[in-house]
Amino acid sequence: MRPSTQSYVLENSSHAEQYAARYLYSPNTHKSTGIAFQPQANPVTMHPDTAGIGYDGELYRKLLHLLALGYPVGYLVAPEPWGLSVLVGLSLLALFLDWLRASSPAAHAFFERFFGFMMRKKERDVLGARTVFNGATWVTVSFTLLVLLFPVDVALISFATFMIGDAAAALAGRRLGRTRWLGRGATLEGSLAFLLFGVAVGWLLISGVLPWPPLDIPFPVVLAATLVATLLEAAPLPLNDNLSAPMGAALTITGIMALWPS
């Protein structure tokens, strides 16, 4: 019986030719291009908020979000009522710019050119469609509402733990995430990073090791609030997590402190 072409080549060729016969023309080779591919396990489904954006874009996006930690600092050092007035003004400006992106081709092109690489697909495809608020807008509005609705200590720790935890969750989830949970594409590894870094930031804010007065919130309350924020960040909720998670943390602190023994 005539041997198969691949067997004949392997027995009567150089090492380079054997390699080509074994790998480039194996049953897993694309018939038209000769490019080999290996079957792979199904990758972990991306979190819907990270689909369509590269890791570098995600990194820059989170670095930009971390700059929003300047909001609490600016609010604390600004004399009343200027701090709140500036926050409200920035929130209105951010909302207006998102509306403008959806309405003006020139504005849309400008944001696409300079910021498109770190924007979600749903945030980019808005020209001529309904307005979609981007992450920076949600963050600005979120801190403004926290300051309006809660005591300063509660607003500060809820916002700070979320911002650091959210950045850790996104970056760790993209690099290390393997285990999906809560049905939204979020990974357990990313959520654990959120919890770990969020609790660490909360502890720093209440421990007195930083060069400003510690916040008057017990550590068990911080732990509970960060756990709630972790779940809300990963959960498949219709409300943006930049708003739902810090708000959930603030409500948790407020509720527990109302029952906390004096």
C-alpha cells in the first residue's frame, strides 16, 4: 500500500521539512493558507464593559479614572460652598459633553481621535444615536451625588475604596481572570482584587497612618461596605457600576452606623 504523503515526507526529508509536514500540513492546518492552528479551550468571556478595548487602553482608562481621586482632595481643601459648586459644574459639563459627542460629528471626531482607544464600544458608537454617558462622566456625577446625599466621611471612603478597587478588579481580571461568576463576565479573581485593594484603602483612611485626620468609621463597617461594593461592581445590574457600587457602599455604612453602638 502506498504510504500517505505526510508519512513519506517524514521518512525521507530533513528536519525542517519534517517540521513543515508535521505542523504546517497537519489536519489542523487551514486548507487554503497552510497556516497551522491548534484547538484552544474557550476563553473566559470578557466582562461586557471591557470587550472591544485592549489592555493598554484599559490601563490608561483606569489611570484616568484614578485622577478622579483629586475630587475628594479638591473638595476638602476648597472653601464652602465652592467645593460643591465646582463638583456640580463639572458634572453638568461632563453630561453636556457626552450629549455633544452624540449630536455633533466634529465633537465626536475629536473625542474619538484623542480618547477613543480607551473608550468602550458602547461609548464610541453614539453619533446620531441616543446619548451614552462614558465612565468619566459617571465617576464625576457619582462623587457629586455622594457629597450631596451623605456625610463627608461616608462619601470619601465610599468613593476612594471603589475607585481603587475598581481599577484593581479591571486590571487583575484582564490578566488573571479565569473564573466567571455572577453572570456578567466579571471574574472571581478580579472581584477578589477589588475586595483586597478596597479594604486596604479603607484601612488606610481610618487608621491614622496618613498625614490627615482618620475617618471615624469602624473597620468592620468598612469591610462590609467594600464587600457590598465588590458585589455591585460585578453584578449584572442595569445601573452603571460607577454609580451603583459607591452608592451601595455609602448606604451600607449609613445603615450599619445607625445601628452601631455609641
